[in-house]
Amino acid sequence: MNIQSLEPQLLNRLLYSFDQITSYHRFRSLQAGMPKNEFIEIISNACIESTILNLRMLDEFFSTKNIQSDDVRALHFWDYKPTTFLTDKERRAINKQLAHFTEHRVDISWTGWPVKLWMRKCMNEMITFFDHIEDNLGFDHPLWQEVNGRRKALENLLALDEKTIYT
């Protein structure tokens, strides 16, 4: 696979997924001043599902297992050595609860997604990946500034007090 020829599109999609993993917490901060109603609940549910599904997608991006011929993975970028951040059990739970219509999905008593932990682990892996990309792109590459900016944004998010951003 010639990843370098797809750099802009791939990196833009990766950056989109990064933005989506923070959607639930961004919405919750806006939601604080809103009256509770069905519409707000629907948006909140969509945001948490988007956050979790994009975390799952990013975890797969950092995986070295079960690679299909059309998959794009972190290891395709200048031989990056990725590390997944979800356990097999967590990945299966997301698949059963969100990605597939199963009896687990219709169990409305299901709660307890450790989203804060997954976000932190994902962000740490993304920082390492972005460092690798920056080193290989070179400062004069048009995407370097974008990747550098996102890496700094991740570092700033992780530096914030956890109660400020993740509650």
C-alpha cells in the first residue's frame, strides 16, 4: 500500500476521528446549561456512541492483527510500531453493544463505559504516533503544521486537570 500518496486524506480522516472522540465531553460541557429534554438526550446518546465507535476505530488503526488488504493501519506509516489501547474484552463489548444489533445492545441496563480511561490511552498513543509522523514528514511538509498542532492539542488536553475535561 502506498500510504504516502494518500497522506492528506488519511491524516484528515485520522484527525476527524480524533475530534469525534472528544465529542461527548464537549457536548456535556455545553449541556450543563440546557434544560433536559428528549432532544438533548438523543444528541447526548449520539455523542457517546460516536466517541466510543471512533475510539474503537482508532484502536483498530493501532492494531497489527487481522489486517485486510484495504485496511490502513498506523504501521503503514514509515513502519510505525503501534500499540492498541483497548483490551480484547473491551473491543468485544463495544462490538456487541454498539457495532452490532445483539441481545447485549437491547439490554438497556448496560452502563459503565470507561470512556475517560480509553480517551487518555488513545491520546497517549496518538501523541506517540504524531511524533513519529512529524519526524518522517519533515518540517517543510504541508501537513507537518497540522499534525504538530494536533499533537500539541492532545498534550494540552492531557495536561488539564482530569476533572475539568473528563467529568
